[in-house]
Amino acid sequence: MKSWILAGLAMATFSGVCSAEETSRTVKKSEWVASPSADLAARYYPDRAQRMEVSGRAIVDCGVAGDGKFQDCKVISESPIDYGFGDSAIKLARFMQVAPLSKKDVRKGRTRRIIPVVFSVPYDQRFSR
């Protein structure tokens, strides 16, 4: 059976995902404390997408607890739809952690983070010769 992995947490900023009035912002690369391993991510790759060898992505909005773990996550978008990438990203968020919120973030009410998650069908090395 092929090994299914999470290609990585997309660290790019997604313009237009949140406005200045909202309490969310994209996680900065320097904030990451923990992310899921490839083996753990493989367990959460959506079944239908795995069977059909479909890659996808999801963007979730999560609250940050005092210890930096994510809570109360909601799917903002997923692509392609109807493959379960959003639900899988929310499940994976339980294994992610960022640095605790700064006093400035708390003061400004920025207690949520936008997390882009990319799922990728692994490249089959047998065909690269």
C-alpha cells in the first residue's frame, strides 16, 4: 500500500483570508512548536481522496489555548470539495501547537490562527527512472 503523507503545513500568507476586524491571522513560521509527523498525517488522509489518489488542501481557523494548542477549529475552505480535506485538517490540528499568545495578541483580541494544510499524493519513485 502506498504511503500517504501530509505534504506540509503551507506557511504562505493567504491574502484575503481574514480582514483587520477579525480576530484571526495566519500562523507565522516562527510560531510553530509542534506539527504532525508524516505517519500521523497519513492516518488522517481522507479515505475517498486516498482511494482516488487526489491531492487537496484545507484552510482552518482555530482558537489558541493558553498552552498554544488549537481548539474550536472551523473549516474556512477546502479544495477540492467533497473529499473530506477540511475534516481531516481539523483532526490534524489537535496535534499542532504554536507558541503561547503574546500579550499584544491578547490585548488586540487576536486569539485565533489561520492554518493552511496541504495534502499531497506521494510521488511514486518507480516511475522516475
